[in-house]
Amino acid sequence: MTRLRLTFPLLALAFACAGANVREAPAAGEVGEIAFFSDRAGGGDLYVMNGDGTGTRRLTRGSAVREGEFDPLTTIGLEAPQWSPDGSQILFASERGDSLFVVDVKARRQRQLATNALTPDWSPDGKTIAFARGRGDAVDLWVMKADGSRQRKLAKNGVWPDWSPDGKTIAFVRFRGEVAFEGVEDLWLMRADGGQQRRLVKNAGLPDWSPDGASVLFIKTRKRGPDIYLKRVGGAERFLAMASGPPVAWSPDGKQIAYVGEPHGHLDIAVIGIDGTGQRLLTDDSASDSFPAWSPDGKRIAFANDLTFTREYLEGDEIFVVKFDGSGRRRLTDNKANDLAPAWKPAP
């Protein structure tokens, strides 16, 4: 099977600033939980910690993602883990047999849902999962019940599904040619039952619905690199910003997005309003930042920071958090391994 590789290369950059190594005391009153991947136990496993960095616990035993996806010097095809809408389970795509797994967070019980599968997405009600399935060059879009039953194909040559907030529509990427992940890709919409398939945007990928379901974010890859666009359903598309790494994240109120930019020659977390105003950097150092994720209250953004090339030459990616205005940056994890792809637990 042709494995997923994101459009964005995530490359480590030399000599992270000394300030990136500082772990400050937790701020009072911080709540929430963050899921992430780490290779601290030797393989790539799923972990959960509190939003202040305390209470870390390991949820999987054995490799959840392959070791090569933690190599900061290669293109990363890693996708962040996904919480179920009720916060009781976490869904992830594993290199172990190219399979989808779900973990019960409280019981730490893991279950395989589908094989030869990738790019999963929970429906808003948590009852259904859309995903891509395929072997070799052919990848199609499927759905199944959240327990893995009643698997059926919805669309040919489809990948990267994203449910609309009302659960009635799925945005997805379709490749024009017969070979998956090669050539031109377009953004399509269809009903949740697979009906009324129609192309929304040409030459576009990685769709992400707005919280109100009125717009879709997507990526267009130009010669200069990937660009972030916004399109209201039934309206015109609008350029927002140049991006440099995965992923793009909506603020909970739908008024801003966080993304990875490269205005100063290194990868930093940036925020911009959906009207194209208020663009600002939240981080600005010589390390590589990636995987921005908003807290459910919209006050903080978690992200991964690559510390591989610090003076010690011993560290990899660690999870940090910063307030939405760029203040209060703090380091949440502190070890010699790689911690990546943070994902906040949904609000109750």
C-alpha cells in the first residue's frame, strides 16, 4: 500500500535557542488533557497528559506509529491522534499493518477497527468513522460504525475525509489520475451516504470544515510552497496565508486559524483571522515548530518543538503550550525522546 505522506516537509533546523529548553512552572487553574505520540519507551506509542504537563500515562503497548516517523530529518507522514467527540476514546492510524485502532482512555484497552486503512475522521456524533482504504496505487473512501462494523465504500479514489459539523456532508480529496498520492488532486463534497458527489475546488487538498459548517479550509500547493485558502460553500475562495508544515487548526470560535509559517527562515506557529487580518507569530526561534492544536476554551495552543539541534544534541521534539496572544510559553514534556502531534480532549 502506498503510505500517506503529507504535502508539507517537516525538516529540523539547526541550533534551537537556549530559551526553548526552559520548563516553567505550571500556570494555576489550567485544565484539560492532551493526547500525543512519543517514542520514549522505544517504539511510537500513544500517551495522554494533563494540560499542564502533569499526569502523563501511556495508553498503548507496542508501536502505534513506526519509528521512522519520529525522525526529524525526514518528511513526516504522521497524523495527530483523534479524540472521540465524547472524549472517552482516541482513534489513530498505525503503521502496524496499516490499520486503524481505537483506545479506551480510562480502561487503556486497544481495539483494531480496520486494516489497510488511513486518514480516519470521527463523525460529529461519534457513531461513524470515515477513512481511506486501499492497496498499492488504489485508495478509496469508506465509512464504518465506531466499533468497526458495517464497513462500506462511499467514493472511489478518495482520501482525507472531513465531516461537516452537522454530520450531513463529507469533504474529501480525490485524485484525478489512477495512482493515489500522485498527480493533481481536487477537493470534493458528498452527502454522508455517498450521494451527490461534486467537486468544490480544483487543485486543492487537506480539507477542514469551519466550526459553523459554513466554510472549508484547504491547501493549494504552489511552486513557492503550500498556501492556505478559505472557501464559503457556494461562495468564492480566498487566500489566507503561506504555510510550511502540518496541520492548519481552527480556533474553537471559528474566527482564527493557527498554522506553521516560515517568515524568518525557520518553522514557527502563527495565527491569522479568517478575514485575513490580525496575522501574528506566536513563536519565533530557530527551532522547528509543528502540529498546532487549540485548547477547547481557545486560550492556548499546544505544539511540538524540535530540540534536536540544541547544544546538548540529545533531545528531539517536545510538547509546548503558548497562549493565543503569544505570551506564557511553557514546555510540557521534558525527556530525551520525541513527543509529537498533540491533540486536546474535547470540552465536555
